[in-house]
Amino acid sequence: MFYLYLRPLKFELHPIQLKQKAIIEIMEGLVSSLFDVQSLPETYVLPPEIRPGELSFCPDESNNIPVLDLGGNDRNEIIQQIMKASQEFGFFQVINHGVSKELMDETRNVVKEFHAMPAKDKFLECSKDPNRNCKLYTSSEKYATEEVHYWRDCLMHSALSTEEYMQFWPANPTRYREVVGTYSNEVKQLGSRILKLISQGLQLSSGYFSGGLSTSPTILINHYPRCPEPSLTLGLPRHRDPSVITIILQDHVQGLQVFKDGEWITVEPLPHAFVVNIGYVLQIVSNDKLNGAEHRVVTNSSDARTTVSFFIYPSSESIIEPAKALVSACGDDPPRYRALKFKDFHVNFLSKSADAEAVHDFVSAKNI
Ligand code: OGA
Ligand code: NI
């Protein structure tokens, strides 16, 4: 009798093969590569307590996110409206904001075209930056270590349209750099205008946010493909943004929801409005006079949704802390947060983002 001994063959992968293998694994992970699946892959099924459940998108007229007209002449009235909306919801929409409808439409088109490209081409466009400022990932930046995944693909890069950064932005679709570059410049200006109004509303100097607190804007192009089982998963979990403010361009599909008084309120898509939300950095600087709003993204089974989030970020070395003018030395309004370099806050925030209490413990003044 013959026995055939099969010795397991050991394959040593060459570094280039290892890199290709890693790219293929990530590509297979892109949710846009999964959109023909009939049921949700298990790694996207959330624990029951954070599942969105059956969703109905009936607008609640009494509890809508305020829509503010920035075209009016009464500056003080606009400031009052922004402050009220920021305190009540942490969110508002703006119309007559000065960014042209054509540019908003072109930006929507070009970012949709990007996400519609084959996964391989998307990765090629996003893997040239040695500093990884421009990158494509699925779910969250912690994909490899997170317990469950979220139904989102994201292209992230600096919103500074200088050659230093732009050379690493996608060169395809061919109009990407031109359109997103112009869009970034205009939204940056809109952001400074809104921050001036907010600083006046907080009674800070009008240039309070113009320096280091807003020098590193970043763009996130979020894509949420059609999802086979929207009740079991989310596009983004409940979170606050680690920004000063965020300016979001939605498309016509609902998905963004704000948490207020124990309820999730849908931010109605308005064709040429921007959605603005208060981020954690502004909550810290304002010493809780304004709150970083908690929000999430739900998915649906009929339409893909693509959004552009413009995060106004401080530079890494900027110190973020409650503005001196907003805390009183005599003790009735003490600083609620400790001073931190933005980069230390950000790294900690990203590692703990799902755990609001842990982030709060890290930034709280009690930890001085
Ligand atoms: C975000 C975010 C909302 C959306 O990018 O942090 O909350 O509707 N996006 O995509
Ligand atoms: Ni967000």
C-alpha cells in the first residue's frame, strides 16, 4: 500500500504580491463593490441596540432643522438665527449663501462619477500620496480593527487647493481637480463668513477663527450605495464631528439624521442649500455655549446617496481650549475643557469616536 504524504506547501509572498493582496482585500471591502448583494453581509449587521430599525421619513413640520437665508441685509438678525439654531439643534441649513447652483451641481456630478468608477481605478487615483492625506477607505479609517462595519465608502483629502496637496487628488474623472478645487475655495469662503457671524454671536473678536483654528480644511466625499437591509445597519454611526464646523452638500436622497430630545430628525434635502453643523472644537472653544450636534446616516434600499462634507479643522499644532472671554475667572463659569493641541485631540477622538463618554473624559477640564 502506498501512502502519499502531502507536505503543506508554504507560499512566501513577495512584498509586491503582499501589497497587491492588501489592495484586493480593501477593494473587495468597498461597499460599492457589494451593491448587488441580496442580503447584508454579517460584518455590517449592527448590535440590536444601535440598529436604526424600520425607518420612516415623514417630515415633522414642528421639528425641522432651521433654513436660514444668508442673503438678507440684517446682519444682527442672521447672527441671532444662527445662534438659536446652533443652540437648539447644532444644525442649520443655509440658502442664498453665494455659492452658485451650477458649481454645486457640477460638484455633485463629478463626485458621483468618481464613486461610479471601477474599484481598481479609484484605488489607483488615491494611492499616490506618501503622506496618506488623500485616501480611499470603506466604513471608517479603523476598518481593519473595528468590530462592525458601516455602509459607506469615503474619499478623503485636504481641501487646500494648492499644488502641494492637489497633486495627490484624483486626476480622474478628468474634471475632478478643477471642479473640486473651485468648490473648496468657495466653501472655504462661506465657512469663514459663517464663522465670523458665529464669533460675533459669541461676542468674540470677528477674526477669532480666522487663524490656526481654520487652516486645515478637509474634504470627505461620502458614498452610501443602495443597501439590501437598511434597518440593520448605518452609513455612519451616531457621532459628533471633530471639526470647528462642517458644511455638507447633500444630494436629493434622505439619510442624514440629527439627534434631538431623544429623537432622530431627518435633515430634508434641499437642492441648493448647504447643511452646517457645529463640531466638537466649537463646543470646546465656546465652553458649551454651542453644542457639537450628534448625528448619524441611515441607508435605504432604492437609491445610492453621495455627499460632500467640508470639515473646517485647526492646524495640528493649534491649541484648542475655551476662549478666555467666555470663561470667568471668579468661578461662576469655569473652563469645562482643558487646553490640548488639535493633533492630540484628533488622534484621541478618532480612536474613541464611537464612545462619546471616553472622548468627553479625555477633553474635560476635570482631567487637568
Ligand atoms: C460626516 C457626516 C453626513 C452625510 O461626514 O461626518 O456626518 O450625510 N456626513 O454624509
Ligand atoms: Ni458627521
